[in-house]
Amino acid sequence: MAPIRFPPTPIACTPGEVEVEREREKEREREKLEAVVREKLRVIAMPHATLSSIVADDGDDDDEIVAASLDKLLEKTITVFDELVSKGEILWQDSIPEVVDVGDGFKVQFRLTSALLPKPFSRDPFEQPKTPAPDSSPGISDSDSDSTKPQPPPKHHNPFLPPSPTEIVATLPPHHTLIVNKFSVLRPQLLLLTNTFERQDHDLLDVDIDMSWRVLQALESSGNNALDCRGGGRFLAAYNCGLEAGCSQAHRHVQFVPIPPASSSSAAGAEFTLWPDQLPPTPTPTTSAISIPFHYLHTPLPPSSSSLYETYITLLTTARTRHPEIRGYNLIFTTSWMVLVPRRLGEVDGVSANAFGMLGMVWVKDVEERRRWGSCGEGGRGVRGVLAEMGIAR
């Protein structure tokens, strides 16, 4: 026979004991909240943030954190970068550029570096699990799509969520984190990541553009010459939107690299200048200039660009109106100009190019890949023809 169980006898509590229990319950809730916040801090790695600033979600506090994080940004970046290189955690080695005139004055600067050898590669980083989440259709969002909705995570490992704490240079709440690029060709390279998963084949949001602009300004105001970053003091930001644009990760990120100085140290002694730097200044977006093998849109930017996002949308809308079949594109901008390159293909005949490649900065991981670029001349197409095929041929 099962034992008889009697209901517990109610325990009489004094008002003082009730109050003590209430305080204990509050303390337990407080501990739970602190645990949640600590986990959030761990994931997005915000060492400058405080418990009160996150709980209150105060925008003023976020601005203060961003300002402090961007102070002396390049100096902090170089320190982190060089330390990780010395430990073997960043795969970078100095490389000698090879400048080649591929026709009609269009120059390509090749850099061969083994730092790219271990870089993960996927032909489709956006590939979804076998049972995809609802509304997880791939492709670039157009102007009337809602890219603010939570995005389905890709099938492949996401190295940016969370980022490695040792690679973090600046925490930029509430939406971004700035890290050094583990697979760097130039010194230094940085990535601006979203703190939650957002797709790399969707358009940038205004907060992405605004923070990218702040990062560019901070990098260029940090005493660059004394730090020997070999970029002449100028940086550029690049966004590879979609597979066709040469992106290799599904998690949204904007890349930052120093601009190579015009005076090259290549064996041929040739000079290399980014082709957008050679375009005549115009008051409105234009596609007319020097002989570029593919279509692009270009506009100069004023010293202080409060309407940068609107400029981006104008270029993007114009590109989609002229080329409605195009999905991917490269967005590239400095503090003085913005360029948008519509893309058809990310790879042609075993060679690929992202935004930097379309600028003429082609990075290869080994001699075989360099040979494939050299063999593009077979059949008369040449490097110009391959770049034109990746974009929209002019």
C-alpha cells in the first residue's frame, strides 16, 4: 500500500519574515538579470560597457562608448594587429606588389600572399539547412523588403558570432563590433560586424553606413604616418553584397583597408593609383570617366557627409533602374568618394574578385592562382575582359 501523504502544514510567517523573503526574491531576480547581462557582454564583447548602460539601453551612453572606442583608433588597431601577428593568430606577411597594365591604361596591382591559404572557402555561404526557416528566401533585398526582420542563420559555421575576443579592436554599441581581419593582405585590415546575424546579401542599413563613416574618419585622424601602416594615411571601406560580388561570409561585415600609396615598390617600378582617384570631380553621380572595363556609378563626397546613406541609396537605385537583372554589387567608399559596381559573377574561369579586385587590387594565395590570372589572356579576353564579365561590360 502506498504511504499516505498529508499536505504540508502552513508555516506562519511574521511580517518581518515576509519582508525578508521579498528582499531575497528581489536579489535572486537581480542575480538572474546580471547573469543575462554578463552573457550579453561576453557575446558582443563590450569591455567599456557598464551594467547600468545596458539595462537602461541609454543612447547617450552608447554614443560615449563609441566615442571612447574610436579614440586613437589606428594606434589601437596596429597594437592589436601586430601583437596577434607575433602570436600567429593573424596570418599576415608583407608582400611586394606587382603592377600590370592590362590595357587602355587600366592597371592591376597583384599581391601574392600565403596568408590567404587557410582562409575558409564556401561556394555558397548562404546555404540554408535542409529545413529552412520560414521566409528565408535568398537574394538581395530590394527597397521595399524588410531587412530589419531576424535573418535565418546559414548552414555553415559563423566565425563572427561571437567574434574572437582577442581580435576585437572597438565595441560600437548598440549594433556593431570592430575586429581585425584574421586573413590580412594589408596592414592593418579591419571588419565592422553586426552584433546580430544580418545577411551579407542584403543592402546596408543607415546605421551600417553611419558607423562605417565614423570608423573611416577615426582611422584617418589617428596619426597614421608615425605608425607606418603604408597606406599614405587614407583608408577605404568596402561592402561585397552577395555571392556575385565576391563575398565569402554570410554574416554582414564592412571591410576597411589602407589605400596603397601611388608610389609603388613593385619590381617593375610601376605606379598604381586607384581608378576612382583618377576620376574628375562631378557634382552628381556619373558613369563617364577613364577607360574602366565595366559599368560603375561614382560620386564625390563632401568633407562632412551627413547624407551619406541617401547618397548610397541614390547610387543603388540608379544601378537597379539601369540594370534590373543585377543582384550583387560592390560598394566602395573613402572620405572623398563613393563607387558602386553592379556584379554579374563572383568567379570566372577559376579566378574571383571582390570589391578590392574590381578596384584593381587583386590578391592571390599562391603561384597557381596568379598563373590562372595570367592565362586570362588566352583567347584574347585578358584580365580586362574577365573583370568586365564579372561586372557589366562597357
